[in-house]
Amino acid sequence: MFKTRILSALSGFGAAVLFATSAFAQSSKQPGPGDAPDTALGWDHLWNEVLIDLYVIGIIFGVAAIYMLIKYRATSPEQVGTAPKLSMANAIGWALIPAAIFMADDFYLAAKGWTLWEHQRNVPEDAMEVKVTGYQWYWEFEYEDGTVTEELKVPVGTPIVLRMTSEDVIHSFGLPNYRLTEDVMPGRITYIWFNPVREVETVVTCREFCGVSHSEMFTTVSAVPPAEFEAWLAKAAEG
């Protein structure tokens, strides 16, 4: 009987680990074209899943704690509390099986995060490149035709890769609407890319203290229809 219980506990642990391994393998596959057209939406979904995970675990442990407080409460001032006796099989089962279930869930969420990150670091082949230079205390954007502006305007439906450097100190390029942040450093070129899938005007901010006017280092980021973008770029090139 003892061996049977031990094997049952270990089987449950093995099944949970197998589930985690399978989830990691499936989640870590590189997405193909069109699998994640809106990476910001992917991060939002992952964050919601993390919150659900925390709520579920919190509720389970909260209910278990309340149950044990009520069930094993002292009924008189002289009573001394004692823990219930557990067999070796029960002790192993209660330790390993819940741990395996929670770890499997954590591995699954971690694998999804890794997949999103890997996708975010692989720039689509059809991405439009914009060079970004950080100064104290403003951003400068250079488009593929050589046009230079101090605002970022991009066409909806076209992936945008930003190749970034700094002319003075370390800055941090933050696109809150697209859930992106990347350091911008002198002597190095860093990059991020995003996919503007809808028309929206948001901001880019510097997310790392870079001097007395750090709080003023922001500008607009506008995703507009392609025709409107072409007209704007032609006008900016003339000016």
C-alpha cells in the first residue's frame, strides 16, 4: 500500500512536469508571419494571464488557510495545538503534487513570455527603418529618404524598426502604447520594432534620467493611413 501511494504521488508529479515540458515546447515555437500582428496585444494578454494566475493561487491558499484556522482552532485555553499525522506517501504527495502544478503553470507563462520576447527581437523583413538619435533633451528621427524630423509619424499596417543611438548620455526610448522600452547609448546602436495596426496618436518618452530637462524629453508618435503618411513625409522633405 505504501509503495502504491508513493508511485501514485510520483506519477502525479511526473504528469505535471510532462505538461510543463509540453507547454514550453509548444509556446516556444517561433511564430510565423501574421501570428502576432500586434505584439502590444500579446503582452496585454500575457499580463492578464499572470494576474489570473496570482488571483487563483491567492484564493486557493487563502481558502486553505481559513479552513485550517477554523478546523484546527483551540477550543480551550489549556489546549496545545498539534499537527495531524501524515504518512510518508501523504507528505510526499502534498509537497510534490501542488508544487508541480504551480511550477507547470509558471513554466507555461514563462514560455509564453519568452516567445513574445523572441518575436519582438526578430525584425520583419518588410519593416520600414527609421534612425533615432537622442539628445539632451529631444529626439530626432531620420527616415529612409533622409528626411529629419522631431516627431515620429508612421503608416498604419507597416512594421517599423527603430535603429537608435545617442549623441551625449544614456537615454531610454519608451513607447508605452506599444509596451516597448529600449536603452539608447552613445557609441552603440540598439533597436526595437513595433507594428502600428491602428490609427492612434501617443507619445515617446525618455525613461531614464538624463539631466535637468529629462521630464521634457518627449514627442508625439502618430500612426496614420499610408496616403496621409506619404503626403506628410513629402511635405517634411520640402521643409
